[in-house]
Amino acid sequence: MPTPPLDGPPSPWRQPEHDDLADLARTFFTKEVLPHTERLLTQGHPDREHYRRAGELGLLGLSVPEEYGGGGGGFTHEAVMLHEQAYTGESSLGLAVHSGIVTGYLAAYGSEEQKRRWLPGLCSGELVGAIAMTEPDGGSDLQAMRTRAVRDGDDYLVTGAKTFITNGSLADLIIVAVKTDPEQRAAGVSLLVCEVSGDPEGFRRGRLLSKIGLHANDTAELFFDEFRVPAANLLGGVEGLGFVQLMQQLPQERLVIGVGAVAAMERAVALTVAYAKERTAFGKPLMGHQNTRMVLAECATRTRVSRVFLDDCIVRHSRGDLDVATAAMAKSWLTDGQCEVVDRCLQIFGGYGYTTEYPIARMYADARVQKIYGGTNEIMKELIARAL
């Protein structure tokens, strides 16, 4: 069931160049990735070739300066690309992490040598990036992480485990949150860039995790056993900056999640409206029944309000003044809305909505994790409350 064209007023920050980018991204996802969906769902991870092809088209590192191989744009360009990925229904490529997060950390905190060493490969798709924060014994409590990095001459020896890592099985470059001072909580956290192409000694990839949704998306466990990392790979050049760096970047990560949430809501409404006009019950189209119209009216309204809120957050983030509490509001409210809208739309499909033949079923399963990663929505509410 193809996704109908997106309807509604354009975002106020959107320029003609964004429309051209959207056309390019939409064509890539629909013609070059989506035809492989069933195979990708079975293998449980995307194809590396799709990362390289996205790089060839200029869809990776859109906000990275051109001198490092990027597109030279801003977050609005990343948002357009990620919206098109979600709206077309492509969910295998971990571009939100690779391009929306990893390149952002390197651009913000990397030394000149680090930027020139890693960003061009990430922007071309020759390298696949990941970030490893979550551990088996702890989720949102990043200060309590146990992964250690002990200085040994010009290197660090990293020991520990990470889980739920997007791009984990394919990644060549992983930004790993570690404790360089285990006696400290926030002040003991640092970020190390680990180069893991070819699975070097001391590093092991665990199983691909079996999930209720996002079956084509690469999510894995990672294990470090005195894995040797050059001290020159420390982001920021000084130990103990990691927690501050994470807190500075998490608002953008949460905004990235919000972009996907709104795109999914828009897609769910568009698919359901099209279905309700075609499917008949009791002698007339579903759209002819008042309950169907009322449900879709409420879903369309929730979606439009969500788009306006998201657009405001994008404008604020582009100006550099998106605060932690507002980003948390966006992440929690938009993902709650995604789950609600997709659920109500699925109900209109009836039994067909529970079969994977119809995209609304996969959307339902894929949506649930949005309220968990990037900081659970319960943690988001705590962040909001602290700001009151």
C-alpha cells in the first residue's frame, strides 16, 4: 500500500532547497531501498551498500561543513531527510544515529585531526557510525555506567558491555561512553571514538537483538575486553567532559526522534484516510460512517498540532536556543502522540490492520520503542518538572 503524498501547509522554515532535498531523499528511499524491504526484514540489518549510495547522493552528513565532506547545511536539512525516510516507511538504515547524531558529536567536539580523519568517511557512507551509551544493567541513568577506560601509556584499555546499540553490527566507528574515573558519577564520564572495522582484538559484537518492531534495523550488543583505544581518540581532549557533551547533544537527539514521530503520524493519517475512502462496510465507504470521520478528525488535528510544535522546536534549535526541557517536551509528547495516532488508525483497518500485509501493522510495532530510547518518556517528564 503506497504512502499518499503529504498534504498540509509547508513548514515555515522550509525553503526551495529543502524541497529539492526532499525529492532526492524520497526517490532514494522508495526506489533504491524499499524494494528490498522483505529481504532486509529477514536479515535483520540494512545493506552497507545503501549507506554508500546515500553518501554518493549527498544524503549523509548534511549539516557537516563541506570541508569535511558534508553538505554544509544545518539541522533543517537533516530533519527533511529523516522526515522523508520515516514518511516513506523506510526503517532499516540507522541514519538518525549515523548522520543525525554521530557526525554531530564529531563536528562539535572533535579536534581538527579527528574531523578530517573520520567525517569524510561517514559522509561518503564508507564508514558506518554508532554511539554506545546504554548498558545491560542500566538504561537512562548514564552517570551509573560501568564500562571502564583505564589509561595505559598512549592508549586506553576499555572493558565493559553496551546494549541496544543502533548500527551495532555494521558500525566501523563507535562513540563509546566510558568511565575514566569510576569514583565520580557525571564528572567521571568521557567519550572515546573506537575504530572497530574488522572486529579487532578485545572487541566483540554480540547477537542481533530480536525486537517486536524495527526488524530490518541493526540493533546489537557490544563487548569490550581491554580493548585498546588511542588516547588521541578522546573527544574534547580532556577526561571527564563526556556527560556534559552528552547533555549538550541529547536535545538534538530527542528532536530527531520527534521528527520521526511526526512523520509517522502524518503517514498513518494519510494511509488511513485513503483506506477509509476505498473500504466499504454496511453498504458505504468507511469514511461515510460518523465514528470513522470523528476518529480521523481527531488524529489529523493531533498530527497538525504536533507538526506546529515540532516546527517551532526546529526553528529554536536552528537558532541555538532549544532548551533541555522543551526538547524533552517534544520527545515525550510527540512520541506519545505517535503511538496514540497509529493505534487509532490501525483500529479503522480492522483485522487487516493486524496483518503485516498492511504497513499500519509494522508502524504500530515500530512506534513503541520511540517512547523508550533517547531517554524514556518518564525521564523526559522529570526533566520538564525540574525546569518548572
